[in-house]
Amino acid sequence: MSRTVTIVLLCIIFITGIFAWMIFGNGSDRPRSFIIATGQTDKAAVLEVMEKNNIISNKTVFSLLASRLGVWNKIKPGKYEVKKGQSLWSIARMLKNGHLAEIKLVINKVRIKEDLAKLIGKNFEPDSAAVMQFLNSNDSLERFGVDTSTVFTLIIPDTYTFYWNTSLTKIFRKLSDAKNAFWQKNNRLAKAESMHFAPGQVYILASIVEEETNIESDKYKIASVYINRLNKEMPLQACPTIKYAMKDFGLTRIYEKYLFNPSPYNTYHRKGLPPGPICTPSPKTIDVVLNAPKTDYLFFVAKSDFSGYSNFSSNFAEHSRYAKEYQKALDERMAHKQTEPKP
């Protein structure tokens, strides 16, 4: 074999080795992700987004590889995740097979539609404006048995899994199915019926209890107070509904002037439950309402030691005494804060 032929063969082997390394061995230096938007699945758009997100370093090499594997006519829109060390070959096969990344939607306590819209818009293809339009459309919500006021009753706080480009209808269908499954468990429907409440009414009441306190033992008593008030057709007079009506959740003190807010969520001004929940209560708080004890309590007010616990009363005279004690302690605390030197 001549020297020239040997050199040519060595060059071929060397070049082949480089290409093999680029395709099979030049893995990602760290986990990365990229999104192929709906309507942007053509070759040029995909190569651009992959290069922009540092998924590939050489568009030409990946383009040839993807063409060889028949990738370009099989790409699905969505979010893709690349693992550390994943090769171009593996990435190309991921695109060809449509292995989309799953997105976790973690819903804890949400108070207003705007917050839910931001949460969904941040994680999925529909932006927050599109989510708000959906949440404010009775035509969109009718299929789930709710309206623009009661839409949050579909949501049982939990972690839900979707794909990035899952439609809003499918997202809310899954939430609705999970809600139905929740109510079918642990005798919840029967418990609600025995209280003469629909599940949605239990949910609304639980949302108020959720906002009243974080102390579980007090939640049971607070739920009993509100159930007793509803049964006696007394106004709930729930301070959290005033905060909701004013969209000011940082209020620490409810002044008398706030009680004249004309909002339908003002339970000082209107009897019965508000038209919808004021937050998404935890499953545990929903169960608190369903398992509320039988009491004769009609009133409660925070304890004057600021422990977070409340005093409960069955008559207004006792409640008035507790309320004055708390009011005095609160005035003294606020006066003390005003006289403290500023840092």
C-alpha cells in the first residue's frame, strides 16, 4: 500500500472518528430544555431554537443527522428536556419519537384568577391573558358545571402533570376529573348531603375557614361557627371576605368603613355564602368543614395574647368581652410599634 493511500485512509478514519464523536460522544455539559412552539416545527425554526438554547453547537452536523434519521417530518410542538451527557443521536431520536417533557403544575393556595392565570401562563403555552379570557368566559366553563364565580371549586390543590402545549380545556378537564374523584372518596358526598350542602358550598365555606387561621384545632370550631350562622340565617361576618372584596390580603385590621363595601363577597353586608370561593382551600380544610363538630358557638375572636388561637362564644355578651380584650391589646401593640425607634 502506497504512502499516499495510507495517508488518505488515515484521514478518512480521523474524520469519521470526529463525526462519530460529534454525533455519539459530544454530550450536553448539563441538563437543558427547549420549547418548539406550535406552528414552528419546520427545520429552520427547530434548528434555530436548538442553537439558541445551546442544545447543538453545529447546525450542519445535526441537520444531516436528523435528515438521515427522518426527523424533520415527525417533530411535535412542545417542551423537550435534554439530560446531561445526552448525545446528538439521542436528541435526534427524542425529536423523532416525540418524547415530550412532562410539566408539573403545582397548585397550592390561590386567591384570585390573576394568580392562577400567571401560574398556568408561566408553565404552559397559553399566556396569562389567554388563561384570564378562559376563566372569565361562562361559555368556556359551562362544560365543567361552573361559572366565572365558582370556577375555583374545580381545583383541589395538588400536583398535576401535563405537557407544555396542553390546551386549557384539557387542563381544566383534568382538574375537574380530579375534583370529582376527590368528592367520591371518604364518604365526602354523603357528609355534605347530611349537612344539606352541595360540594361547591362546602368548598366555598372551606375557603373562608382556610383564610381565617392556620391552627387546625381552631379550624374545626370556626367551621362550626359558620355552619351555625348559616343554619340560623345569620350573616357570616367573615373578615377574610372583606379582604377578598377589597383585593387587599395584607390587611391586619378591618375598620368599620370597610364593612360598607358593596361587593357580593361582603358577608357583613349580605347573608349566606359569597358567590364563590375566596381561595383554593387545602383538601384537609375541606375535610375539616365536612367533619366540623356540633357546637353552639356563634362568635369567635382572636385571643388577646396574639397566640393565633381564638376565643369562641355562644352568646354576644361573652363575645363582646373577648373582643374588647383583643381590641385593647391590639391598640396597645400598635401604639408601642409607633413609639419604637426606627432602625
